[in-house]
Amino acid sequence: MKKIRNIQSNTAPIIILARPQLAENMGMVARAMMNCSLSELRLINPRDNHLSEKAISASSGAQSILEEARVFETLEEAIGDIHYLLATSARKRDMTKEIFSPEDGVKKINSFSSQKKKTAFLFGAERTGLLNTEIVLANGIIEIPLNPLHASLNLSQAVLLLGYEWYKSQLKTSNSRLETGAASFATQEEYLALFSHLECELEKRGYFRFEDKKERMRHNLRNIFLRNNLTSPEIKTLHKIFTDLTRNENLKG
């Protein structure tokens, strides 16, 4: 069985597939990952068995990636320990998100990886791509520029394009980084807890009084925080602010 030759295995981005359907595609994704020295694959609610004969055959020797892949039921579980997540999308989305080219997206990923932070690329299902409810949990979006008359990519092709962009970047050296001192960047799990706290307090005060606008309002709130790459201490500070702002009203209630 082939072994993965990672350039920087401890800083390589994780590949996350949301609701993949075909075993063959999961196998070809594993093959594309091994081509680019990517080793960690996470699957969210896959339809087919990623260890089936079809998947293993399609991996063309990258079986080890399939065998070590982790399977999750929800996106929230799959990204809980991720510090920076970029989603891939070929469609324009009605939300405020930072959009990156593959090259700039990889640069952003590397800026976090250089500080030993976990990063990931998120890909959607073959037929539907990513849902808005999934994209809203990402820190940004990568758009791959292609012929607008035929911009459709196979899942493994998309993984290969971003994987290769990352692989090329590892052949160069870069000293740029964001200095945070002793503080670590917040994980997605910490963000989700913050959103739950804030939205719970807003719900009590009737902020989401228009049911037809509730989801859009929640998306806007989440995007405000996710664009700013908060640290864990900053998340704790916001929790305290929310608590202090609502303490007197809670006591009255």
C-alpha cells in the first residue's frame, strides 16, 4: 500500500466532503489528495460506503486515506476543532462572505497553518453543492475561475485543483503571519457556542420577530463574527459582554 509523502503533514489542510454520494467519487478524491500530499479526509453523512470495492478501486492506491477517513453525522461535528474553514462554491450566494481565488485562499490557509492551527477545505455534494446553511459556517468562500459557459467540475477535480494549489505553495517559503501572542484562534466549536448564546438572548427579546427573515438575520450575525478571525480569549470576552448586558433584564424576569 502506498504511503503519503507529506511536505508538511502537520500543517496540511483537511478535506471535508459534505454529503458525498458516489463511492467512486470518494475514491477519486482520495487519489487526488495523495497526489498533493494531503492525508486527512472527513466525510459528513456519505450516501455510499467509502470503503466499498468501488471506492477502493477508484482510489488507485490511495486506500490508506479512505481507511483513515473520519465519518460524521453533521457539519458542526466535523468542523468543531477547525480554526479556519474555506468553503468551495461555483454559485453566487446571497450573503456577505469574503471571496478568494484558489491562490489567495491557499495563502489564507497557510497563514493559519504556519501557526499550527487546523484548517480545512469544505466541498458539497455532487448534485447540489453546498447549502447556504453549510456555507454560513465557513470563514470564506473559494471560487475557481473557469469558463462561464461550462464551469461544472467533478468533485475530485475540485479537490485536485485546490490540493495542487496548496502543494505548489509548500515549495515556496513565506514569513508572513498574523501575530496573536499567547492567544490561540477560536475553533468552530467556540464560535457555535457564541452564536447559541447570542441568538438565545436575542430570541428572548423578540429580535427574530419576523419568522420569514429569521434565517437571513441569523446568517448575517454569524458572518459578522466569522469574518474577523477571533481568538479564544476574544470569544470569552464576548460571552461576558452578552451576559453582562442581559443580567439586569434576566433578574427582572
